[in-house]
Amino acid sequence: MIIAPLYLGKFALPAQILIRRYSDRMNEIICATCCGSTQEKRNEKFGYQGAFRHIRKLARGKIVHCEAFPIALVIPEEKRDDSEAFMNTRLTDDNFKGEILEKFKGFIAEVRKS
Ligand SMILES: Cc1cc2nc3c(=O)[nH]c(=O)nc-3n(C[C@H](O)[C@H](O)[C@H](O)COP(=O)(O)O)c2cc1C
């Protein structure tokens, strides 16, 4: 499993390099990211779908699942348009609840199938 943040529409460079160099030696790869892009914006230039497409290409068919954990899921709805709140929010034990926790449980269930 490879977990990395997204920067400028792609997985962080060390994750890209790892996959490009070593995917041939891996069986099935699962990728996950904590990212700024929301589900609504996932198809935009810096959205996670583009990053998933890119990393899948680098992995040459080895990726079996990609999952995004948008930071917006732990930001109160009224602050989701506040860019400062976005940049300053980190996942913590305290805020890892509700929608993001449900998403995580779904992810774990999916991973267990692989
Ligand atoms: C310079 C910079 C560029 C970023 N670019 C993107 C992006 O293109 N798409 C995205 O979804 N999130 C983007 N983000 C949000 C990060 O993926 C998110 O904040 C992640 O949690 C950062 O992890 P870190 O706190 O360990 O650096 C960006 C954050 C920074 C600081």
C-alpha cells in the first residue's frame, strides 16, 4: 500500500518515483491519499481523479484500488470555502470521525478483499 499527499494534481514525487521504479516487483498496489480536492472537484485540474489516472499509468496495471480522503471531510461545512482552513487542517485522532471514518471503514473492507 502506498499512501501519499497530492501536490499540484499528482501524488507526491517520492510516491511517483517508488511506483515507477519498483511496480514491476510488486503484485497488487493500493494507493490512498489525504488531499485538498473534494469529491465535487475530483475531476478538476488538481483533483484526485487526475492524480489516480497518472499513478495508474506509472504502475502499468498493478494498481487495484485508489482511495481519496479529502481534508474537507473534517472541516465544518461553513468553513469549506475558507482556503486558510484548508491549508491549516490536519487529520488528527480527534477529527477522524463521521464521514471520513465511514469512508475509511469502507476502504479497509475493500482492502481486505484484495
Ligand atoms: C503546495 C501544495 C499543493 C497542493 N496541491 C494539491 C492538489 O493538487 N490537489 C489536492 O487535492 N490537494 C493538494 N494539496 C493539499 C494536500 O494534498 C493536503 O493538504 C495534504 O494533506 C498535505 O499533506 P502534508 O500535510 O503531509 O503535506 C496541496 C497542498 C500543498 C501545500
